[in-house]
Amino acid sequence: LVLSWMMPDSIVLKEVLESPPPPFEKNGSCTAKRILNCQNSLGECIIYDYQKNTILWTDIYGKEFHSLNLTNGSHVILKLPKMLCSFGLLMDQGRGYLFGWEDGFQIYDPETNKELCTMSDGEDVNPHKAPTRLNDGRCDPEGKRFICGGYYGDIDGMYMKVYKVEMTKGPNEGEMKLTHKSIRNEIQVTNSICWSPDGKIMYLADSPTQTIFQYDYDSQHGEISNKHVFRKLDIGVPDGSCNDSQGNVWNAVWRSGEAKSFVQCTNPHGQVIYTVELPDNTSQLTCCCFGGPNLDVLFISSASVGVDVEREPFAGSLYAVKVGVKGRRETRLSFT
């Protein structure tokens, strides 16, 4: 295990955390601040652990697990044995995380580099191997399961699946095992998994289609139905998303070197009502989450893979800004 430390721009981070919230006005905008030049190849799945006051994310291609402690400003990087594509918090803080590796699901502790269970039972989630892999994932609102789907590796005609990951009874008395099962077939790039505040609507993007879809979500069985278009982008493609307390969807727009990226806030009716701009030319924003003790700061991850570094010297950085609205706590998996 290699443990690295990097310090963020503590002055800027403090300014963001202590700044008063701006008014949240329809058709308004603000500019995020760059708080950490972490140079992630593909920073993804950024979430806030409210119990530790810490922002967590993965650098998929860098095979790293990152944490930024908002109390003391420390940034810790833990090296991983393979690509971590997404992950979920667990109710039991002594048991690591639910990891969505490139090739399957497992409870894993990155601090000790210890596998806390075997890989989940089910079909091969990545039968074609690299460059295909798993991608975006999130715990469902009730903490019963983890929803995660695949990435098609930019291969024409290739499709992946979306899975639900649950803890089920094993063959022996008292034994439990991690299992996964498909809930949607034929998706190219899974992104934007998040839920409405009442948990009845699940949002899911297939990025190459430039579309975020919404489904009715059956929380009892972890099934989705009644697919229809939530919003089709006219610029860029939708990457990771999160919801705020008002039910708006905040989406990181990936522009792949074309121009600087941004985060768009879309209301439950599919209308863009707010935009977060960047202070530099970074074109590949990947995901966003609300964090901080009051859940009033939007944190944004990005990627440097494939970009012109002279044009985008800060690609792969972490950004943050207060936007005048509060987010919602990330659900923890209880598996009960």
C-alpha cells in the first residue's frame, strides 16, 4: 500500500467553506473555485461522508482512492490493486466500502488493502475485459442496495448492463453473500445515477445519447420501469449527477476538449435553471456532490485523460462553490 499526502489550497478551501451562501435565482450562475490540483486522470464518483466530514472520490485510471478532510484540509491518496469505478458508504464504519471495481463488486477496505468479502455472485459484469468496465454507481435511497452500470470502452456496437447489488442469504444457516443482478440491458455509458427526494424516481444517463432518462423506482425490489426522457443536452454529454433538497438534478457536463465545461442544474420538470462555470479551461467535468457540515457546498471532480495539457493545465482538479441551495446526505448501505 502506498500512502501519499497532498495539501489543497487551504486559503481557497477555507474561503469557500466560510463564504455566505449566494441567492439561488432562476437562470442564475456562479463560478467555482479550484481547491485542489490533484491531476486526476479520471476523477469520478465524488461523494461526501458526513460522519467524517470528508469528500471521497476515485481516480479510475490512476487506480487511486482519494479523500479530502474538510476539518483539517488533509488530502490522502490510497493506491489500489485495480480500477475502482464507483463505491458506496456502509452503515458500519469499521468495514470499508462497497466497491464497484472494473470487474465486479466487493466490500473492501482501502486503508488496510484488505478484502472484506469475496467478489459478488452473479453474471460476469465485464465479459469483454478492458477497455470495457463498470462505471457510475450509487446507494439507493433506502440503503438496501447499490445500483451500478457499465462503460462500453468507446467500442461501436458494444453494450453493457446496469446492476443492483444486494446482500442475500447464503447456502448455509446464518451465511450472507453479496450478489448482483441486471436491471437494465444494453447501455453504453452509465452515468448520472441519483434519485428524487421521495425516492420514487431514479435518474440514469446513457452518455453517448446526450440524454438523462428517468424511471419509476421500485424501492422494495430494486427494479426500474416507465423509462422516459428527463433532459437531452444540446452541448456536451451528461456525466455524473446528484440531487439537492429541492429535487433539482445537478449534472457535470463532459465536453472532451471542445470548450470549458460546466455544471447544469435542472429542475424536476427538465428545465435548466442554474449554471456553475469554471475558473479555467477544464473541459472534462465528471461528477459533483454536495458536502460540508451544512451540505451547502458543491464539489466537482474532473479528468485529464486525453486533453491538451497546454490548453487545460488544471484538468483533473477538484473544484468547489456554494450555490445557495443545500444537498442531501449520501445514503449508507445497511444490507438489513
